[in-house]
Amino acid sequence: MRWTLEFLKWRSSNWLAMASSSALNELRPSPLVLEGLTTYAFRQAKVFLSLYNHFLSLWRGFTALDGSADQPQSIPMQIEDAMQGVDGGDI
């Protein structure tokens, strides 16, 4: 259980890093494509963070959880801001 939570937290952080990475700019996409790629990365980060919080609430109280992974994670404001007006953004 703990490893699942750690993985979900890591994937969320990984997607956030991709969204703010300069690697996207190196591709030199059009502004609309860059916006789409960034929004997709933010959405994926939000999905993994939502999964983390969901499983954490299901598994709360089990001794297999480490003390480091027992607090729900809030969704960073940059994800919330990026998802404003995006279809299906209210996951």
C-alpha cells in the first residue's frame, strides 16, 4: 500500500515537472500545441494526486501505511489555475 501511494505521489510530481519543463519549449511547438501539452501534463498530475488521495482515504488506519504518507495532498494552485475552463477538468 505504501509503495502504491509513493508511486502515485511520484507520478503526480513527475507530470508537474514535465508541465514546467523547458523540454516542451525545446520542441518549439506552436503556442496552441504548447498550451495543450502543458494542460495535459497538469491534468495528469491532478489525476494521479486524486488517485493518491482516494486510496489514502480507503486505506487509512492500515498499519502497512508509513507515517510519511498519511496526509492528503492538496492540489497545487498551478494545477487548479491551468485547469480553469478545460473540459473535464473537475476531476
